[in-house]
Amino acid sequence: MLFARLTLLYISALLIGGGLIFIFASKSALYSFIVAFITSSLVVLASFKNYKNMVDKRLANASGEEFDDRDELDKIEDPYNLYDEMQANDEDKSFKDIIKEEKQRLKEQKRPLKQSISDSARAFNYIRLIAYAILVTGFFMLLKSKNLNMAFYLATLILPNIIAIVFLMNFNAGKYIEKN
């Protein structure tokens, strides 16, 4: 639902922006706007889809230990979990013992190489790579046909990101208001 709404928002922004540029600007500005907006929107949508898939897979494979079971007040007072109840009883230990225990705890938290490679492979999703390839191809096609208006192209590349941020802020605010 979020993905479909964002796609519809992009299509409407493309139509409105393209119409205004068609009326008030040159042909090269219109071509630059259309190519930059469509390709940048593809990159943003592919990134959202990729991130959603990564989160879904991680939640499916997650154990109960990965989730923080502290209440909201503890999270606010101690966001990095520095004052754990277990550590309150360890005040009589020496400084060297505490450092050794902390190093051991950090070694246990390290992820294996296989899991790191798996996560990095998910980050390089083929859909997102195709979207970036389309972006680069569109840029070179505009450059070759001498229709590249760099000001419109660069300004339009950031536009889908701004639209996504504003949309998500309003979407999340709407969910928060509905809950309370």
C-alpha cells in the first residue's frame, strides 16, 4: 500500500512538473526533467523495495534475543543500555577484569563472515542495480543527443528523494495520530 501510494505520488508529480516545464521551459529542460525524474524515482522505489525485503527476511529469521524488551522509560533514560542490572552487581571487580569481559562480549557479538556476505549480497539487489544502470544510460543518452540541461537534471535528481521523505513523514505522522 505504501509502495503503491508513493508510485502514484511520483506519477502525479511527474505529470504536473512535466506540464509546467513544457509550458515555461525549453525542450532540453523538459527531456532532462523527465529522464532524471523517472530514473531517480526508479532508484528510490527499488531501494525501498530492497530494504523492505531485507527487513522482512531479517524478521523471519530473527530470534527473540535480537529484540529489546526494555520499556520506553528505560530506553529514554539509558538508550545504549549502559546501566544494566547485571552490571550493577559487578562494582567490586577490577578494571582489567571488566575490560576482559567487555572484549569477550564484543567478540561474541561479531557476526560470522558468511552472514556478513549474505547481508551485503542482499544490499546489492539486481532491481536497484538495474535502476542505477537506467539512470546512467539516460544521462548518457541525453548527453549524446545534446538535450542535457544540467541545471534541470541535477535539480530533478533530488526531487523524488524529497517527495519520499515528505510522504513518509506525513504517512508515519498519520499512523501515529490514528493510534493516539
